[in-house]
Amino acid sequence: MTERYHLGDYSRLVEHAAAKLDSDHVTARLRAHDHTLWSDDPTEISDRLAWLELPTDMQSELPRLHEFADTVRSAGYRHIALLGMGGSSLGPEVIRQVIGPAVSGGAYPKMLTLDSTVPDWVAATTEQIDSARTLFAVSSKSGTTTEPLAFYAHFRGLVEAALGVETAGDNFIAVTDPETPLARRADAENFRRAFLNNPDIGGRYSVLSYFGLVPAALTGVDLGRLLASAERMQTRCGDDGPAADNPGGWLGATIGTMVKQGRDKLTLISTDSLAPFGLWVEQLLAESTGKDRTGVIPVAAEPLPEPGESCYGDDRFFVQLRLASDDNTGPDRLVKRLQETGHPVAVLELADTYDLGAEFYRWEYATAIAGHVLGIHPFDQPDVQGAKDRTVSVLEQWQQHRKLPSARSDDGVKLARLLEASQPGDYLAIMAYLPDTEAIRDAVRQLRRRVMTKHRIATTMGYGPRFLHSTGQLHKGGPGSGIYLQLTQDHRSDITIPGWDLSFGVLADAQALGDLQALDDLGRRTVSVHLGTDPAGGIKRIIDVL
């Protein structure tokens, strides 16, 4: 694993920031769990720092995790269905996509992640599995997260219908904190196992805890190799040397400095094998730093420009993730061109996919340091509650009137006007309450490319309601530089949630409407386009307008 920085005119500023970390003994204080690095108030800091020791602390858990994985494999389960949101689902999903292809095929159950309430997505997951031969991992730190509890209600009903009420619990495990409602439910409803995580770990810093390692073990990932990689990075970041020699400290100082200099769009460039990493790092950076009207705006999976295209403004800091064995010709060529034109660039090279463990730790450490540099509390999410409250209000109207409030109906013309009026430093956030299909992915890529080339602003994209537990904090608490495009569709069919007196379609629509209202309350620039029965075609019509 190697790292190279090409910071050009920003080198001296980053060196100054790193020297300030040294003079203030920041890395030693972080190792000592000193909450005053971010605030005099220890609330949601002192009890959120156990991630610092996870690579070493979790070593003793490996035999138990591997033994449990062997038991599950012997029981004949074909699939692992991870039911979670945000920090409980994004990390394991990245491990599945990046390391999963290296696991010997067929020997372990295949994992599916469900983190969307959109009925088409729920239906697609349901259709891919045999509920009777699937182990469902219900994952929630608080044990009260709406989405995984709704998923549980849905699949519990299917498993009980297939296997009977008495034995259905064998098909479920829980990953949660001690004494949560989910932990109590796991006991009362006879789950196969409940893994109770260290409560002193925040959700988005939990990938190297049970939240990430349990699903990884069940799918055959070599946890020893993953943690060994993370432990090497923990050692490098924990040394008493200068911040300039600390890979997490230097990255954090660079990120914080770039934001202060107006380069707040941290843009990830990677080949397909490492592209999923952006899913996880988006939440980590956006939810940790996107507050107090500032923060890092992570840009992941953006289309690469064609040679000669001019797509980038002066608000970017580029980080290339590369695998030593990959064909990196396209990204390497782009990175060289970016350096030549004066953009700051970092290149992080992984020896193999198991170095993902080290990257998890590096970026968690860097995010904590960047929060200190920016004067931001990186372990809370104060602006998330607004969208939740609005959603509750919308659902209360549903309960009273059996219909949702009327949604706004904008069009591509409104988006075009906002984009024409955009300023350098703005960005477009696409919030898609849609299923994840190839046709929709392709249409969104075309939309992002059109905006990049025509308006030279950054673009982000998240599926709803997943992004509410990720970039949603940044949308409300970060800088007012976003133009927010919400995309919704007609549901081809709907699925009632057993015992909830509402359906997944109602829940998803209420979440979309609640989020839009929360953004409008803050005076954000919003556009909401309902795409009807052909979402991919609807996106292409927006492109035509642009």
C-alpha cells in the first residue's frame, strides 16, 4: 500500500496544517480519546471513539465469527439478506462488492443488501431468494431504525408462512447495540443469534465491528487478512511521529485545508474494482463534516471526462484509488492531466482488495482529523432529524385521510433554469427514489455527464431513502451550494408491511415528500420531477431539456 500527493500550490498550506496538528499534539490526544479536539461538550464524542482500537480489539472475535459462519454454511442457506440502512449496510455492501469476487464461488451463501423502501426494490430482492433458505441479518445500531424493522416485518411473514411460527426465528440474526429494542426482539422472537456491538462506536465508523464483519464472515471473506490490513494502518496512524508521516493525519489535514481553500468537492477516481468504496466514504465524509454550513462534499461514481473535455472547476480535490493489479490506463491518464492543469491530487494504491481494511481505517482517522481542522464535531448528525420529523407528519396525514399530501410537480425546465443560474462551486445532487436498474443507472450517468460538460459543476447521486442516512445530513447542514433534484416514479405494484397499516409505497413516498419539505424549509434550491411509469425514459427527457 502506497500513497502519493501532488498538491502543487497547496503544499505549503497542508504542511502548515500538519505542523499545527503536531504543535497541538492532536494525534496523541486522539489516541487518548480526548473529546476537546472537537468540543468542550463530550456528548456524542466520548462514547463514539472505540473505532480507534477496532482492528486489534476484534482479533479475539475471529474464531467465534468463523465458527458461526461455518454453522450457517452447514445449515444449507443459499442467501444472506442484509436488512439495514446507512452505517449498518454500506460498509458490508462495499466489502461484498470489492472483496466478494475473490471468495471461492459457491462455497458460501450469496449476500443481498436491502436498504430501500421503494416497492420495486423490495420486490426484486424478494424474488431473488427462497425465504425458507435465506438467513436474514437485521442490522441497526439503535434497534429502532424504521427501514430495517419494516423489512423484518415483511420477511418474517414470508418465513413464517414457509416454515411455521415456531421455527421461523432460526432464519434471523440481529446486529445491534446492547439492550436495544432489536436486541430484546431477537430474544423474544427466537433469533438464531444476536451480535451485540460495542455501543461506543458510531454507525458510520462501525465497518470493522460486528456490523461489517458478521456479514463478511457469512460470505467467506478472510477476516484475518482484512483486519491485519486495518491493524497495519492503525499502527501507522498511532505512531508518535509527525503528522506528515501519519497516513490518516496527512489525509485529514489535506481534506480540511482543501475545504478551507474552496476545494470542498472531494472527487474519487477509481477503476470498477474499487468504485464501490465511494458508497461508504460518501456517508463517512458527508454525515461527519456536512454541518454548520460547511463540510466536505464527496463526489463518487461520476463519469470520467473524455480526453479534451473540460468538466472541472476550481472547487475539486481529487483522490485516485487504484489497485496495483488493475488496468488503470484511463484513470491514470486523467490524473496526470489533472496534475498538469494544477488540480491537487492524492493517489492511494492498494496492493490487493484486502487492503480495503486499511482504507476503512485511514479514512475514518482522516475524517476525525479533518473535523478538528474545520472546527466541526464529526460524530453527530444534527440536521437529519428534520426530514424524519417531516416524514412522521406526512404519515400522520396518511393515517387520518388514507392519502398522502399532494406532491409538487416540477419539470426539466425548472432544473434547466437553476443550472443556468448556477455559480462556480455549486453542485447538483440527484436524489433518486427509484429502483437500481441498469437502464436507470445509464440514464443517470448521461444526466451527470450533461451537467458536468455544460455547466462545469460537480454532481452527486444517491438512491432514496438510502441517502437520507448518508448524504442527507450534508444536504441540510452543509453549504448552500447544492441544487437538489428529486426523482420519483409510479410504483408498478405495492407491498403491504405486515402489522404496520401502511405499504412500502406509502412509506417511500412519505420519505421523499418529507425530505423535500425539509429542504424547502431551509430555502434550498429544489426540483422534484415525477417520472411516471418509465423512469429511465423520464430522465432522458430531462436531458433533452437541458
